[in-house]
Amino acid sequence: VAIITILVEGSVYKIMLLYCVIFSAGSQMMLLSILCTAKRLHYISVKMVGIYGYRLFSVPSAVEQKYFNCIKSISDVCAIPGSSTHSLFLITNCMNYTLILIAISMKINEWKSRAFENVSATQHVSIYLFFVTNVGMLTVAIWNLEKNKLSQFMHYFGASCVFFLCSISFMLYQNLSQLSIVLTVIQFATAILYLVVLIKCPHKHDDRKIVHQISLVCIFAEVVTAGISMLIAYLFLWCMDGDVILSFF
């Protein structure tokens, strides 16, 4: 009933939000089903090889399983080339990026049409920070955690934009409302907790059971952090309809 109501009576922003939620739900359900059914999580990588007669073209050739190496990121599961999750993860992020980019463009044009009347300076800055956050989402999806330093830098740069700029942009858009400040504090706390988990947990262990447990802790810590970022991004889209300022009551 709620979906039908939004499609029939909702604004363009709410319809875009609905599609973002639907696209994300599929990939999140697949990720959770993999994690909940896995008995021995460990690090997996795919070796890429070039094809004779082709330039700048490579395909997956073999799977390398490191049974005593821990998984430290969701991307180590979702972004393995040729896996069942890779295409869905990439398509979901690209679709969300496109919808949010359209929403941002519409909001800027809407403000311009009324000469930025009743638009504060913080809201003006926030929409561009939200754009950078959106680019970060796409960067995480495109640049996998491969062995070369450029891929790793781009991936972690995109993740940092998502984890930190998303909440800051929402807080500025809400004109530093109490709810936005609380969400920002929660976002920063979970992001710092995830960083502590990454640093403190070992990359390798001789016991495969402990490797599985460490991998679960790292992945779920990132899932919580990314989930809060996703929630804030969805609230941002919701508030674009009429520049709503949310509050606790």
C-alpha cells in the first residue's frame, strides 16, 4: 500500500527514493544470505589474465583462496570479478548514483528558478557535498580492492567520502538540526569503530575458525557503518521534497 501511494501521489524525489531502496534491498539481501550461510569465510581473489591478440583486455582465469587470511571489507565479497555478487553490486551502485545525481540536479535547478530564495548558505554547500558523496558511492563500486595502489586509493577515498561527507552534508542541509547532529555523531562513531576493528584485527590467523569470526566482525562493522550512510542518504532524498527539516518530534 505504501509503495502504491508513493508511486501515485508522491513527488519525483520520493519516487526516486523508492527505486533506490528497491535496488539496494536486493544486493543487501544477497550479501546477508551469503554471510549467514557461510561456514568458513576467508579471503578470495581472482587472477586476471590477458587474451592473446587483445590489448587492455583481461578476463578471470583462476580463483585463489587464502584460507588463513581474513576478509576485511564487504568489497572482498561483493566485488570479486565474475562472482554472483559482482554484477548486482555494480548495477545497484550505478543505479543509485544515477537517481541521486538526477535528484541533485533537479534540486539545484529548482533553487535557481526561485533565485535561491529561502535557501541558506549551509544548504547551498550541502547539496554539492552530497554530490561528492554520490561520486564516492560510484568510486567504491568501480574501483575494487585489487593489489595495485591506485585501485586501493580510489576505493578507500570513495569509502571515506561516503562515511564522513554524507552525514556532514545532511547536517548542513538540515541547518544543524538536533536530529542531523545526532545522526552525524552516530555515523562518525561507527566509522571510527570500523577503523579500529580494521587496525586491531589481524590479517592472518592459523585457526580457520578464528579467521571466519574475524571476517564476520569486520564485515558486519562495515555493514553497520555503510547502512547508516545509506539511511542518511535516503533521508536526504526524502527531505528534498519541499526542503523539509526533520526533528525528533
